[in-house]
Amino acid sequence: MIASVLLSFWIGLLPAMAAPTTPASPERPQRERPPPPERPGFSGDALVGWTIGTLAAPSVNSGATGTLLARYDAFATRRSTGGPRLGFSVWGAFHTAPFTTWTAEASQAVRADESDVAVDLSSSTVGIRRYGLMTVLRHDPASRVSADVGFGFGRVDLDASPWGRTALPALTFEAGLRHHLPVERLFMTWTARGSWIETPSSASGWPAEEWWFVEFGPSIGYGMNTGGR
């Protein structure tokens, strides 16, 4: 009886002794998914401002003149990428009070095209419209105070002048400081600009001139992310 019990015990124990023991596999650490790559994007700054300056020219009376300025600066990178950033600017300017006036001698020679019946030749005000393209280099936009410089070419339109209705080439350069305002993405820029302008010679004998226009004033702007996220 005892022998049969022991035999049954050993028979039940043999499979357990024969089974191989394998260690438990360690758990693999979970990998964190990498963040998605940043989508390419670009940004821009829209600005509106007013400047006060002076136009130095032989045919123009010396004195202060105002200018209303609007511009848009485009950059190939977002504002969050830091700086300095190289961008491209499109701008336009229109003269406001106080206005520049022609000298007495130049006023007698002011003329316009025959089709420009709306031009008042009796007025001595120099009606100037300016616009152009510029390359701008801007410091880190995330900084509270930053600097920028610009250089480019433009055009000056005169409906009436001693040279008649004409468009004058202009070389423009600028430098400025900007600081952030309490509203997000809103900033103010204080800019000094200079322009060199060359006039043609007139068929009526009025000589060619070199003009220098210098101005300074504030602009208020808003930074936009116009592409990507």
C-alpha cells in the first residue's frame, strides 16, 4: 500500500521536474513618439506711420513736410524662429501737412500734361507720391527692443513740376528701433529714412537736380504668421 502511494507521488512529480524553467522576459520600455516636424511657414509685419522731414532741392522751398507711410514686410521664417531675419518690404508714402512748396521761380515753370486737366497749376504745393521695394534686416522679433535696417529702390511721382508730369527714380535707406506694446504682436517702430532722388533735364531749359529727402517718425505695426502653424 505504501509502495503504491510513493510510486504515484513520484510519477506525478516527474513532469514538473522535466519541464524547463524559462525566465520571464523583461518589459520593453515604451518609446515616446517624436514630435511632428515643424511645417514650413512665413510671417509678415504690417505697419502704418507718419513722419516729419525735409526735402532739400534747388527748386523747393526749405521747410518741414509730413508723410503718411504704409508698408508690409514679408519674411521667410516665423516670428518664433528668432533672428536676425532677412525680409522683403513693399511700401508707399503720400505727403501730408505741412506741405512742401515750389520756389517762386519754379512755380512759374511748373507744367503738366495736357490731359491732366485736374492738376491745379496755380498751386505752389509739391504733390509727391512715393513707393518702392526694400530689403530689410531685422533683429530678433522676440526681443522687447530690437533694431532693423533697410535698403532699396523706389519711384517718386509728380503730376506737375518744372519737368512736367514725371516719375523719378529714388534710392532709399533706413534704420530704426522697435519695441513691443502691451498687446500681443503689436509693436511701435521709430524710423529714420533717407532718399536720394535725381530729376531729368527739361526741354524748356530747366536743369536737372539732385534731391535729398530726410524724415523721421513713428509707425505702429502688427506681426502676422501668414503661413504654416
